[in-house]
Amino acid sequence: MSEPATGDSNEPPANRATREATLADGMVLTVALSAVPDRFDADALVGRALEGAARELALALAAGGSEPEPATSYEGIVGRSAPMRALFRMLERLRGSNATVLITGENGTGKELVARAIHRQSPRANRRFVAANCSAFNDNLLESELFGHKRGAFTGAVSDKPGLFEVADGGTFFLDEVGDMSPGMQVKLLRVLQEGVFFPVGATEPRKVDVRIIAATNRDLPTLVAQGSFREDLYYRLHVVALRVPSLRERREDIPLLVDHFLAQQRERTGRTKLLSRRALERLLAHDWPGNVRELENEIERMWVLSGDETLLDEELLSPAVRDAGSRPPSTAPAALPAEAGASEPVAAGVPLAEALASYERRLITAAVQRAGGNLDRAADELRIGRRQLVRRIRELGVPMPVVDEGRTSGQ
């Protein structure tokens, strides 16, 4: 930070005091101190302002452009990366539909949030959205929970109880962790999907319902079908429309946007404003996030609580697993990069964020194009971006390889 600059000699001294700092891209930030009362530490205040400006710059660079892209969201789902934009396009196509949907993805990616978005954009939006976790109960309890029971059906059944299918009649029923259902329960679910009828436990007369099913799982259902632990006919009944929610590792560029979203939530709850430091953001970008968005949300809440009266959330507030992430190279999912693409190359200390992100993106694109044999259409599909965008990024990043796409070079 430079020494205070002097302005017009006719100005009062209090109006002439400034502090200046030059950011990584050469941008000069000047802060006037004329309105800062003497009781405050002016240098500390300026430092916090510079941290905020640097974080906004990092956000712009992470987005791959000279300016931040407009924030993108869909029904409360936050994201602007290519995988999330592809998901939003699929959700938009489902608008007004009653089709059964199967949502897959790792734990913590927000599958229920996606299911609620589908419901809100459906003809059943003014009816109930009911959710049940199929892995939270044993078979007997799950059957009673889903289908209800008659009085006296079992010990403790002192009165009739409607099941969640009946509660959801006319609306949407979200079955989470459907891959954990036993074979017996799978048969009963299949009957509801095929005929819209079920038997409450202890009942002799069927009940008929009109329910839209949205199912979700973090398991590989085709593999379970091949192993015989999940019914093939049920799988295809659920697999009318399939959506995959990407892991946070696959959309690291969304991390700054998600951080802003969670900080805004905390601000609404507490009435206080806090900022994340650039060093903390770099640690968050380097972490693998096995718990995905849910883990990131918990991390931001932890930092907020531990910060006390401090307004700057710095790296020392991070949990050890996240704080140590900077010493590990970022991983990719679902497949690891080949060695020739430099996937195992660690990120050296002191490397600017923009340079690290560009290097990471360059390795991803190089590996995808190699796997596609130089076919840019296939490479773009794998990376979940458009072909034109892929060509532009190849030019901008200077991918160090001749790219030939069905007789054309990437520059054409």
C-alpha cells in the first residue's frame, strides 16, 4: 500500500488523505479516508475493502471473463457453470409436465432442491409436495409410512393412519434414496406406478391415488439391476426422464457464487455483513468437497459462527480438511485425467488464482479432446459445453496440441 497521496493544496488535510493499492491485474483502488473517524483503524478498514475488491476480481477470473457473468439460478438453485446451465435447460423442458423423473447424483448435491423446482413448475404446483427418505426406515415401518395402515394391523396400530401416498394425492411424491428399497418394497412401489393403487397395511380394499413420482438416488441403478438387487421393470418405470445433478468438484466455478449465496442467507438471519477473504476463497476452490454443496454451506456457517465480531472470514476459520486443501491438487470427477495431461501436477504456493484456474481448465480440455480423438463435438459433449464455446476456450487458453476435427483445425 502506498503512502497517503496529496491532492489540491487548497483542500483541508482531512479531505486529502487517501490510501491506494494495486491489485493483481494492475487495477488501482483508491480509498479516501476523509470520512473515517479517528477512533477507527483506517489501515485496517482499507485492508478489508481491498479484500472485498480482490474477491470480486477472483470471482470474475473464475468465471473465465474480464467481468463477472450475471448470476444464474433456477427456482432457488444457484449455479452458472456449464453443467448447471445444462441442468437448468432440462428443468425448463420439464415445465408443465407430469412425467416421472429420476434424479441421480452424490449426497449433498441438492437433489431434493431439484425435485421441488420440478414440482413448482408443474401443473401440480398448487398441490402438496411430499418427501420420504426410503433409507430411513426398515421394511415394515417404510410400508406403513408410504401406504398407511388400518387399526389393529400390528401392535401399536391403535387407529387408522393415512400413508404418504394418500397425503400426496393430486400432488408430487419425492422418494429419496429409492435405490435402498428392498425387493419386496420395490414390488409394491411398482404397483403404484403402474396402476395407481396400493393396499394400506392390514387393508383388504385398495386405495387409488393420482400422484406424480420424482425419485432420487446416489447409487448406480443400472449396476444394481445387473446384480439383481433392483428390479429392471421398476428402473424403467422410474427412468422416464433422467436428470443428473453434478458434484461440486465438477462445477468449481460456482463456488464463489454459492459462497455469496450462503453469506447472504447468514446476513438475512443475523442482520450482519461479513466478507470472505481471498485466501479463504482459494482454499475453498482447492478442496474436493466430498459432501458437495451441503458441505460448503456448513463450512460457511462454521466460519460465520467462529468469526465472532470479525467482519472478515479468513482462512484460519476454515475446518482443517478445507484449510489443508491448498496443498493437494484439485481432483476431477467422474474420471481422472491421464498423466500426460498433467492431472497430478500440484499447485505451487503463490500461484495467482486466475493462472491456476486457467491451467486446470487447459488440462481438462486437453484430456477431453485426446479422449475424443480430436473430435470437438464429442469433446464438447463430454465437457457439457457447446462446440463453439470449446473452440473459443481452446484459442484463449492456447491448448498446446494440434486439434483436428473431421478435417478442420480448431482455428477454423
